Amino acid sequence: PPKFSAIHHQGRRAYKLARKEQDFELKARTITIHEITDIDYHLESHAIDCTITCQSGTYIRSIARDLGLSLGCYGHLSALNRTWVAPFNEHLPCEVDDICDDKVITLEHAFSLIDHIDLNQERVSYLAHGRLIELPGDKPLAAFYQKCFFGMIEPGRGGYYKSKKLRANPTQHI
């Protein structure tokens, strides 16, 4: 991963350490590139245009850097056009003046497309008050109560989950 990223290194964001010119190394990560297509090399500028289909968490800047290093030169991004991030694609955005009901998706719809869990009132109340709840699992989850999204929770220690980010008033519908 690039040093100017939001990844945590020893409890601090990498980009904050990089801005202070601190010396540190980020561990390499295994990523999946599904496909590289539409490769176009521009002889005059020595630039490459391509389309990359990859898993979440892939740093395209790092691919450009590593490609340059493997060619014995420096590589960097001059442009990046993200065409799809679940559940959004390049055809979904619109101008502010063109926003209408059929172009807006609810939080419930957006967060139902990722790993999520429906919780009972007691567990929602515990999370809203900063308490831990016991749940199996080891990855962040979108938390719902009565089909309403109220926040993200993440695994803590010993099989317990804690709130990561809750709506301003997560218990408003309890």
C-alpha cells in the first residue's frame, strides 16, 4: 500500500506519518486483479491507459508505482476514473440540480449490499450506550434494527462487537 493512505500503522494513519516524513514500512497485501483490459500505450508521453477490474482494497497508485519499478523507471497515476464501487456505477451519479427521488438510494439499500446483521432492541440500546455485544464473527458489519440501518459495528476482543460509527440518534426508532 502507498504510504499516503488511511491504513493504520502502529495505531496511527499512514498518511499522517508520511506527512511528518517519518520512516515506516507498510506490510504488503495480497490483492486480486480480475482483469486488465483496454491497454493503450502512448509512445510520445510513455503513458499507459487501461481498465482494471479488481477487488476492494486495491491501490491503483501502487500498481502504477510497482509497474514503473519493474520497468526500471518511475510510475505514477496521472488520472483515475473509478467506474464501479458496489452498489454504485459510473451511470448512477448526476448533477445536483438533477437529483430526484429515483436517483437517491436509502441508507438501508446501500448498507444491505454489504455484510450486515439485524439486531434486537436490547443489543441496539447496548451499542448506542457504548457497551459491547457478544456476536460470532471477525469482520465489520452494517447493523440494522427493524429493517432500519443505524450504524457500523466492528469486532473487538473475545467475541464481542463494538460500535464503530452510529447514526446521530441511533435509537430514534426504538
